[in-house]
Amino acid sequence: MEKGIRLTVLVMAYKRKDFIKEALMSILNQTIPRSEYEIICITGFKDEDLSSFMRQNNIIELFDDTTLGSRLVTGLNRSSGDIIVFMDDDDLFRNDKLEKVINAFDQTGCIYFHNNVQLIDRNSKNILESIEPYDKQIKNTMVWYPLRRFKNIVRHRGDFNMSSIAVLKTEICKYNDIFPDIDASPDSIIFFLLLQANKPFFFSTEKLTMYRIHDSETNMSKDREKAKEISLRYYNSRLTCYQGIADVKVKKLFLGYLLDSKFGAFIAGLKELKPTYREIFRLLYMGVTRPSAFYLRLSIATLIYGMFPEYVERIKYERTIKKYKGVK
């Protein structure tokens, strides 16, 4: 890859305004020259103070209040960089993040980059305690060729968090026709779509992204109707991805993610998505052979749900709340 390549940082800011300026400042304060990268912020709201800040700092502002995937395509179509670096509006970048990204693509010829995260709270203070599932991270910096040691990669969340991911524009734009129907789970969906290229991925153990845990992350768990709506979005988005995957091996691997979202939506109250016994035992088999304790628990919970729905719903609700205990 040629030196002096430009990056595009795509910042997704749908409705939330609390952290966006701090996120943008972390992108502006990078170790590489500002001339080497552009920043595009896609918002789903109008705010003149924020717009003024972006104009002053040469940040491109785009408006799109439709689906998450549509906002992604809006940003991709406007971008001029060869490498697309993603950022959610509530996260932060370490000041050498973009330098590390360029070096990885330059030196390895990868099409996908992923780094580990440092958890922070609402006030941008480091969270030092171990919290599930964020305690599972890639253990060794490596160049990885799909689909080798696939179980190890997904077990350590190599497909997690948009703010940890950068990709080659030419590779991701192959799926611009799929993205408008995607409105959840973009990190995993991008990971699996790019697996089909069978080209190198790069995983860094450096904590180049600060991943923020805050109150709005728990809103879904406190509002059961909201939980139902989000569960359906996850299922529909993953179904769209599943239907769009052409590679048979990748499609088979993604099936676990699709069934996971279907079972979760069913337990959340979407009775029309009741899984068949074949699907239940298929996910159970995946849990045994991959192995995935989560798949095993979800399969068993789904089987029990028909007899004890209130018990399963309560356990699922309590586990979600427990995940955020002490870090709100």
C-alpha cells in the first residue's frame, strides 16, 4: 500500500449528543498529520452548535435519520479515503490509533483491522474491574487468514465494536446493496461479509479504543417493549446478512449468529419467531462443537421457555442488569 494514503473516519451519531464533541476531539488529536485523513460525521439530528464546531474543524457533516446501514452507505459514498475507520459517537480513540491503523494496512496487506478496548465510564475514567463480556479480548497481535482458528477469534470477540474496526473501502463497498436493510449488529455483519474475500485480517492487542459504558446502554434492559423492538431489529438485520452471504462456509458459520438473534427475540416476547425443534438442536449442537457456552445456555433456555416463560424472561432480564452493575 502506498505511503501517504488517506483515511476516512466515519462517525455515527444518530440521536445522542452527550459525548460527540469529545469523540471528535479524540480524532482530531492524532499523531499523524490532519492532511492524511478526513472525518465524516453522519447525524440523525440538527444542532447548530455542533455543526459550527464541525465547520471550524473541517469535519464533513452529513444528515441521515434512516437505518444504521443507510447512514453507513451515505458516509461511504462521500468518503475519499482508501481505508475506512469506524467510530461510534460515545467512544474515544487513543491519540496514535490512526497511525497504528495505517501501519497495519501498509505492512500486512490486510483488508480488516481490529484492536482491543479500554473500558471507560460516563466521565471518561478508566474502568479497571473485569466485566463480562468485555473481559474477552484478543490475546495475541497477529495477521489472521480466514477461516483458520475461527473459534478462537470469535470467542475473544474479534468481531466486536465498530470503534475497534477499520476496513479497506474497496472491500466493504461490495456490500452497499445489503447495508440499507441493516439496522443492528453492524460490527459482526461487516466481519462476516469480509470473511468471504479470504484475505488477511489484522488483530492488535493494543487498547487503541476507549469503549464507554454508561446509562443509556442499560435503557434496553429496563424497558421490555424497547427490548422487544431492538431484538427484532437484530434478527432482521442478521437475516438480511445471512441471505446476502454467498460463501457456503461463511454462511454456515454465521448461522449461529442468526439463530442466536432469533431465539433472543422469541424470549423477548416475539412469539411469531418461535424456533423449530430442529433449530434449537442445531444451535445446541453448535454449542457443543464450537464450543460456545452461550449457545448451549440459549438453546436450553428456549426449550424451557415453552413451559416456564416468566422464569426465563426474569433470568434473562436479571442477567442483563447484572452485566452493568457498578458501572452505570
